Amino acid sequence: MAQRLTIRFTLNGRKVSAEVRPDEPLVEMLEYRFDLRGARESCGQGLCGCCTVYVDSKPVSGCLFLAVRADGARIDTIEGLGNRDTLDPVQQAFIDAGAFQCGFCTPGFIMMVRQLLNDIPNPSEDDVKHYLIGNLCRCSAYPEILEAVKLAASRLSAAPAR
């Protein structure tokens, strides 16, 4: 039986722990230990963006990031952005703009768009393309995704400061 290590971290605002293998990817731990299926492994090489999660407020490819490295970290997933009653403005913009077809890549795109808008509240089209270069949509919903980014940016800039 493979060696397991106990790690402790904050997951979507909640203190948790998990027993993980030294070689276990973060995306697998999230799915199999916490039943979080928004971040999905697709390419397994960090090239498609489907497995994007935040580790200490920075986006990472969950398929390449080892779960043991999450010890002591803050992990945020798509499931932590909003809830059924109140979606994050980026999530709502993706729905309103129809910025998905099959939906497989959508969580990764939403996570990167959220990071983009945190860093650059009013991004240019070049900014958007730069931030999303590591996210692939096999259905080619790119025009709708660009529209969702514009919509989310305008809504966030019009929202009262918290």
C-alpha cells in the first residue's frame, strides 16, 4: 500500500484535512476526498485549463499541482465562488452570454476570468486573450466567452464597493 500523508488546509473557507499519496494531483484529491467535481482533469498536462483552482489566491493547474503541496494553503474552487441562490457575477455573466456549450471547460474559464477581473477590472481584449491562453474550449464558444468577460467586467465595475 502506498504511503499516505496527512495535510491540513483551508478549502473554500473551511479548515479541512486529507490523507493523500505523495504523487496525488490536487484535482484528484478534490474529487475523491471532497466530492468537488468542478475542476476536471482533461489533458493531464496543464495545457487546457479545465482543472484550474486557486492556491493561495493564484490559479494553478490542479492536474499538475501535487496535493501534498497544499498543506497549510488556502484552496478555492469553482464551488466556492457562489452558491445556488447567489452566483458570482462571472458565473452569472457566463449564463447570460451563453458562454458554454458542453460545459466541460466552463469552470476553468470562470476561475481564470475571475482572476483576470480581480487583477484588471477593465481588461482590453488583448488582456482577456492573454489571461485565457491556457484555457481551451473544444466546442469553440470563444465569442460568447469574450462577451461574458465584458458583461462581468461591466457589472462588477457598476457594483457598489463592499
